[in-house]
Amino acid sequence: MQKKYRINYLPIFEVDLHKTLDYISLQLRNPLAAEEFLSEIERAILVRAKAPLAFEKYAARNYHKNPYYRIYIKNYIIYYIVKEDVMEVRRLLYAKRMTDKHL
């Protein structure tokens, strides 16, 4: 039987998400693209939550008690960790950003 994982979103992820969606919707003036991007994010997280440990770990420069994993969506990366039966979604960062500084 496949183990079930709960999804927990950290507040910083929610801030990242809102900033990104606001940027796409308001700065780029493309609210439809923002809605589609949000749908892609939701779908990707739900699919990944079925087997979050089955993917390559992110080799962070800084030590972290729990290893990070990544989900790539367009020019963005979702970072999450797994603690027991919880997939903790931590950050949504632009792919070209200095990632280790923000994890």
C-alpha cells in the first residue's frame, strides 16, 4: 500500500506564491497566465505528494537536517522537504536566483 503524505505550506511559500502571481498578473498584465500558472503549481504539488521521496535530492551548499527536493515549473522551482508523513512546501523561487541564500 502506498504511503499517504499530507501537504503543509509554509507561510514564506505563500508569500513567494502571491508575489509571483502578482508579478505575472499586474506587472506583466497577464492575469490569465497567472491563473494557469497557479493551476500548474497546484497540480504539480498534488502529483508529487503521491511519492515525494522518489526524486533526486537538491544538493544544497548549506547543511539542512532534512534534504530539499525540487519541482520545476516554467522558470520557477518549488522547494520542499519531507518530514515523516508530511510534504512541507517551503519556497517558490525564480530559477535563476541564488537559491542557497534563500533556503
